[in-house]
Amino acid sequence: MSARIETAVGLDVGRIREDFPALRQTVHGHPLVYLDNAATSQKPRAVLDAIMRFYERDCANVHRGVHQLSERSTAAYEGARETVRQFLNAAAPAEIVYTRGATESINLVAQTYGRANLRAGDEIVVSGLEHHSNIVPWQMLAAEKGAILRVAPIDDRGEIVPEEYRKMLGPRTRIVALAQVSNALGTINPVREMIAQAHAAGAVALIDGAQAAPHMPVDVQDLDCDFYAFSGHKAFGPTGIGVLFGKASLLDAMPPWQGGGDMIRSVTFEKTTFNDPPYKFEAGTPHIAGAIGLGAAIDYVTTIGLDRVAAWEHELLVYGTEALERVPGLRLIGTARRKAAVLSFVLEGVHPHDIATILDGQGIAIRAGHHCAQPIMERFGLTATSRASLAFYNTYREIDALVEGLGKVREIFE
Ligand code: PMP
């Protein structure tokens, strides 16, 4: 495919790829074709430089020192929080809590808001396509509280059945927790309407944005979600850093989770008073370099523009869907009408792990397995799929390579 086509939505993908050192390597003698972005994304030079700069020049603990280095590291750490606030269009930086990732963000809500507000017989609603990290924390909470986990069913396309979801909401619903985008199928859920419906039932709504925030514009005020979780490493930032957005009124009222330094106002053996959000939820020395790297990643991706990212990834999705549909014996799993650039599939007579292994031999990185979403695999009568998941630095040529690679897989198994 020509470079001209790869700038169709105003993105010079060839130029962008130069910003990602990891994309330049060969694997097993072939140029790397990295199609495992739903698991984690590659990092642009700007992120690596920001982390290096912190460790080379500004390394000091935050919020504690009056010395120059501490002032610099605090400014960079809090500056990144403001960057995240703008990225999500949150109303205030105090609504942005740093966590280890989406998983920890969801656990934080379950263990603080959930523990404080749920009683026996209360209900938590999730959907059938959730990642384990948006299932297990709620199961643990339900077991502790005697609450009930209800699961909105998924149709054959991989969409949540809207009327079934609506029926599930009732006077006992306290929390609704939904993925904005499914990591296993790519389904984009209509979360804005689903949040409004949750609110009408008197519940709070948490959105798992792990697969959404890196790929489309997100506005938490427009969505009107109560909590929003995402991970830095899937958004071109470092591992070990993530975000929980929470509405100020909810974070204010929530009890803290972990105890330690920074989350307190004063401590005596008789009584401890807690700091304000977000610090109330950030006990101990945080992942300072991670937050700074995340800020740099967000700066990078917002310079490109999330609208253009979404448009380009959609072009790739359409191209990839058509190409994969032409592969004999291949069945796409997840054919929702609104989809992110995730292509999950099975190939007749070949185990997904064998597909991934053979493709790896050609330098093509995809994921095979249950994608930490066993219930949705089971819904489709499967234990695993192969999954190619795309990012804005992917190209038509890489999809062609995937299709050629699958041709070789078929030859081996014929
Ligand atoms: N939710 C979804 C939809 C995901 O895809 C993932 C990661 N695969 C997570 C949550 C968990 O993210 P992390 O492992 O970074 O905490």
C-alpha cells in the first residue's frame, strides 16, 4: 500500500513510526509487525526521554522537599496530573488519582466506595464481555457484603443486549461497571446512554476505559461517569502507572484505601486525619517517573489528535476485517456495529496458540488465549481466540503481512 493512503486521515504514519524505537527491530529475521496493542503499546521516544530526564536530572521525592530537585519532581508529577485532567476533561486535578493501572483503579473503587456503600442484597451490574479486572473485584466485594453480581448478556455480534441491561437495573442496583471498549472483541459499548440509565436507577457508574482512552477522545463530563479507569502502558506510557478519575463529591466522601505517607494530614497514636483527594488515595512514594512518562505519552498522542487516531484505526479495522474475511476457514469473533480496531478470530482446525507461534516466527506479534475475559470466550463456545489489536502506528502493509502469515499457517496445517 502506498504512503499516500497511509496519510488518508491526515496522519503520516511512516513519520510517526520513526518516533517508536521498538518498531524498528527485526524479529526472527523479519521486520517486527506489532499487533498486540490491546495487551500493551509501544512507547514513543518522547516518553523514554521524559523518564530519562527525570532520573538524570530531577530525581527526588515529591511533596516533601524544599530543595530544588524535589520542587522540580513535584512540578513534573503534578503537571502530568493536569495533563491527565485535560485528556479526560475532568473538572479538577483533585479528581485524578494515580494508581498502578486500570486493575488497581477498579479495585480501589470496590474496596473504598463499594465497601462503604454496599449492603447485603444490593446489586452490582456488569456485562458479559468484561475483562477479569472488571469482574473479580466486584465478585470479591459481593462475597464480602452478601451483594449480588448481575451480568448483562451479550448477543452473537458481541454487543450488550440493551433491553436486558435495562431490565437489570432496579432499586437495589448500587454500582454499574462497564467496559467502554471490549479488549477481547473490540465492541464499543454505548456507555453514555448506559450511564444515564444507571443513574436513573440510582446507581453509580464506573467505566473501564483501558481499551478506550488510548484510541478515542474521552470526556468524563460528557459521559457523566462517576469513575473512569485506564492504564498508562496501553496508552503509550510506562507500565505500573494508571489513573482513576472520580467525581470530586464521591472521592471526598470515600474512605481511604491504603494507609501510609502522603495520604494523611496528621498522625498521632490516638487519631489520624486524612489528606484531601487525590492524595488520600496515594499512600507512599508514588510512581513518579511513571506519572511523568504518562504525561509525556498523553502530550504525544494529543498532539497527533485522538480524533485522527480513531479515524485511522477505523480505516485499518475496515481494511483488516475485509482482508481476514477472505481467509478460508477464518471466523471473526466480535462483529459489533461499533468496533475499535481489535480483530479476534479463530481458524478452523488450528489452535490459536499455534497460530500465534507460527506468526511469531515471521516477526508478527499477536495474542492468543482467553484475553483475561473467559466469560465472553465461553459465551462464544470457545476457550481462546487469536487477536490482532491495532494502534495508530500500524499500517495496511502490516495487515497484509498478517494475512500472508495466516496463509502460511494454513499451508502448515493442510
Ligand atoms: N480492562 C480492560 C478492558 C483491559 O483490556 C485490561 C488489560 N488487558 C484491563 C482492564 C486491565 O489493565 P491492567 O492490566 O493494565 O491493569
